[in-house]
Amino acid sequence: MLLLLNPQILIISFVDNLKGHKNVKFIKGDCLSVSLFSELDMIFAIGVIHHIPDPKPILEASYKALKNGGRIFIWVYAYEG
């Protein structure tokens, strides 16, 4: 299952592109909401982790939410923008 967790409306393009897939869920919440799930295939943190004052609890919750062999993709903004 792919879980897209975003507290903002900016996720609309993801919803439009993936709404026909039964294994994709869209949840409005904060980063710790990932702890409500288990057996996730992949977690994306795109341009957010460096804004969190203490990311360790979020990373720990994310790791626990992954199924065996699941992956976390963390992307932060590069110098170029």
C-alpha cells in the first residue's frame, strides 16, 4: 500500500493521478499519523523533514509503519532550489 500523507491541499495532483488505484490511500494529517498504519510499502517525505525541529520520532514511527522490505524516500531541497 502507498500512503500519501499531507496536511495541505497541494496533494491534489497526486489524488488526480492515482485515484483509480485501490492500493493507494490519501490521508489528511500530520507526519505522526503514519503510526496509525502498518505494512506500508513506501513512505515519501518530500521537502518536509528538514522543517521538523525534532525529526527522530517521525522517522521512528515511519520505520515501524513499513512492512518488511518497505522503503522510505526522503528528499530535501538542494542548493539549486
